[in-house]
Amino acid sequence: MNKKLLLFIFLFISFTSSLFASFQVSYLNDSKKYKNINDVINKDFTSIPKKMTFGNKKDVWIKIRIENKTNKKIDNYSSINNIQIMENVHFYTILKNQVIKKNELFNKYKNYNVDHRIGNSLIYNNKINANQNLDVYIHITAKSHIYFDINNGTFSEITTKSSRTTTLLIFLVGALSALGIYYAFLYIFTPNSSYLYYTLFVFSLLFWSFYIYGGYAYHFDIFTVGGFSNTFVVLIPIFTIMFFKSIYKNYSEFYKYNLILNFLLSFLVLFLVLYILSQLDLIFYISIGKYGALIYLFTLIITVTISIIIYIKKLPYSGIFLLGYSANFIGTITSIGFFLGKTPYNIFTLHGNIIGGVIEAILFSILLTYKMRKVYKEKEDAINSSKIKNIKINILNETIDFISHQWRQPLSQINSSVFAIDNIANQNKLQIKKLDEELLYIESITSYMSSTIDDFRNLFSNNKKDEVFSLNSIITKTLSILKKVLINRNIELNLNIKEELMITGNKGDITQVLLIILNNAKDVLEERQILSPKINISLIKEDNKANLIISDNAGGISPKNEEKIFTANYSTKDNDKNSGLGLYIAKTLIENKMMGELSVSNDNQGACFCIKMQVVQ
């Protein structure tokens, strides 16, 4: 027979079998805690959903009524999930008030590796005759809360349904694993207490969730990690609080809340030690199911309250903390209600705690990313500040060169005049008119030299307060510094200034920017040996902004360099002494300190730098 036909027949039989074999679930609402199957067979059972949470009940009898509505004998399978939180699970098949089959093998601590277990589900098989009804009784005992998911049908149906229950867990645990691993590596390469506590918080949430939702049992056949995994119920809030403290450790406004959190940490550590001692049978037994959830909730209430207070006080990151703790709080309330039997069994009530925890972890990750960005920005600003100091030293060196150049010729002329006076005096041929001319000439030269010193003293003044000043006057003073240099190099200077414009800022910063751009233009004109070198400066007002345009006729900037021209340590010059910081500093001063714009483009003749700054009315 064709294999495809056989497969079709098998699937059809499975489908029709499940279609005509229905089941109902009920439980025995008693207070006597019956242990023997014969004591409960004739008792009244109450109908319940197929998914159920019994809260603090530690002993439950469940009955599954199975009806075979077909005219054929069928193989029927019943399954119960979430057995990782149960101690004993016993099955009994009852027909006409008689026990015809039973299975009492499963015990979480002594015999969990039974043949009828798949992952965190137990499967119980019955053969049901045509048009026959029978009952499957399940007796469950546990040390903590009991919740279960019962399925009935063919083998493929119940295994498929069981596997679906782990899909959300895998997704959430995967998200936590990715976050934890990322920040663990980040901590290794960039040691920071916030990264460490975040990583420990994420992995604590991961380990506990993987246990409580059956991950160890389903994927690794591990049932004996309950005592170890429950410690994370206390470790999660411990690491969360330590993460909270690490973020605000340098804020004086957080001091009194830090004291509250320290007290809370001490209490949690004490409870954790007592729980571990109880697990080692050194002291009385402490139920994490009974006390752990209340302590976890108590911790969340305090942290949420502090988050609200610091949010009102507008401390940094407080909004993200409030959202994170609120998500965890809502998820925890939902899960506690589920475990206490106060809320119905569904995917959100069952996984409320881990869903809230994952949202909290993601928000805390965003917080850390924002904080990292802020720290890196502060470091970058510190580096930029250091670079500005270095470039100012370089400019100072260049300034000294300028002064030396500016003064060399006047000093030579002074020496010549002094020599002439001395020569006249030695020849006893004093000529009053000639002597007066030489002395006046010396006075004019020294006055020019004194003015030059004043120009550069103002340039490097420590007074960094912003003030309103005339941009025209700064251009004039800057050009007075470079005038002789440009004349000596036969560079033609063209000015196009139509009106006086007032701006707000620091005079020294603007002067530095102009010196950087003009010196660059001068150097390029010399380097390229332009026959008729020109520098054009124009100042116009446009859209309430002062547009200062400096251009030359050196041929412009190559396209490959145009995008990099303002990059730190980038230079097109071969001179080893060139720092490559000039235009970078110029852009930093204009855009970061003056809140203006500095851009460059090529026109028909050469490079064109444009500085835009707000005009003061």
C-alpha cells in the first residue's frame, strides 16, 4: 500500500478518535485529605477547567471522565503538565467503581525518571472499548502550590500541546540570556558595578523562571534543583536593589533612600541565609513558596515607592526605573494571584512574573545604554577639552612665530636708527631735524609692536564669559595680526563687509577660528604656488544670521578630503608638526560653544568656508 495513503489513514483515525472521545475534568473539594483511591471513588467531584491553579492546596484529587463515542476500540492518552512543582502524581483507571489499572511510580525526589514521563508531563494510557465511558483519577501532592494543565486525546495531540506550553518560556528565557551575556562581556571588558549587578539580576531571573515554568524538567530531565532555584526568589530583589544603588551612588539626593535600601538588603541577606540553613536541615524548614513571594512583593513595594519619589524629584533615569519596577510589580501581583489560586490559569497569569521581569530587564538595559552614552559623551568632551588646550598651545607657538616675524624688521630698523644717531653723535654733527625724524620713527615702530602684543594678549585671555560684541571689529583685529604676513607673501586681501553685525560669544574663540581658517588658506596658497594668490572675506546678514564667508583661489579641496576636513587629527599637509586639529577645533568652537554652523564647499576658484551665527538685534 502507498506510504502516503497509510499516513493519511493514520492521521484520519487520530483525528476522528479525538473528535468522538470527549473528556471532562473535576476535582474533589474535601478537607479530609484522602490518601486511598477507594475512599474517593463515590465522592462528589466539582467540575473545573482543564487548566487550574489550586493555590496553597498541597493534596488534590482530580477526576477525568472520558467518553468513547465511536463504534471502535480506541487508544486514549491523558496527560498532566507542570509536574516539576509536584511531589507525587498517581493515576487510577476506574470502571464501574472498580480500579482496573493504576500507576503510582512517579515521585519527584525518589523516582522521577519513569517511562510515562516526557519532559515535565506525565502521560497515562487507556484502551477504551466502543461506546464506553471510564474515569481516570489523579492524586497530586506537593510541598508548595499546585497548578496543572490536563490534556486528553491521541498521543500526538497531547505531546504537541505539551510542547506548545514551552514556546513562550523559550522566547522569554532567550531574551534574558541575550541581555545577560551581552552585559557580562561588557563588564569583562569595561568593569562597572552597574553592568555586574544587572547581569546577576538577569541571570537570577532566568534561572528561577526556567525552573518554576518547567524548563529544567522539560529540556534536561532535572527535577532536583528546586531548593537551589528557589534561592533566586531572594537573589533577584537583592541584585535589583544593588543595581538601583549603583546607578545613584553619586547623587546626594539619594542618600536617605540609600539607607532604606541598605536596611532592606540586610533583611534579604538574612532571610537567604536562613533559607539555605533550612535546606541543609540545620534549622527549621522555611517554605519559599509561603514566605518568598511575600518578601519579593514587599521589596517591590518599597522600590516602586522610592522610584515614584525620585521621579517626582526629577532625578536622572527615574522615569525608566519607575516603568521597570511597575512592570515587574504588575507581573508579580498577577503571578502571586495565580499561585495563590485567586486568578484563573492562562498564559499571562502563569507567566506574569517572567513577562514583567523581562520588560523590567529591557528597560534597565535601555537605562544602561543611555548611561553609557552619557559617560562616553563626558569622556569625549574631556578629550575635546584636552585637544582644545593642545591646539591653543600650538596656536600660541604660531603666535610667537608671528610676533617674531612681525618684530624682526622693526627691531632691525630701530637698530639702524640707533646706529645712525650714534654715528651722528660720534661725528659731532648733531642735526636736530634728522634726530627728531629718527626718534619719531622709533616711536611709531615701538607703538606698533606694543599694539601687536595687546592683540595677542586679548587673544589668549582667560576671560571666557560670553558677551555681545561687533563681529566686524574682531575681523579687523584678526587681520591686523596677519596683515604684514599676507603682504610679505603677496597675498591679495579682498573685504566685502556691508554692515556692522553684533553677535554673542567669546572674542578669543572667534579670533582663533579666523586665524585657523586664514592661516590654512595662506599655507595652501603658498604650497600650491598660486601666481596671483587671493583671500576673500565677506560678511552679510541673511535670515537674522551673520554669514561670514572666507574663500581663496587655491583650487579647492579634493572630494575625498572634503568629508574628512573637520575630523580630529586629519591633515592634508605633509608637515610632521601639523597637528591636524585646527579645523576640528574651529568647528567645535563654532558649533558647540557659539551654537553656530561651520561648513566648507568648493566654488569656481577654491575652498569656501562659511560661518553662520545668530545676530543680536
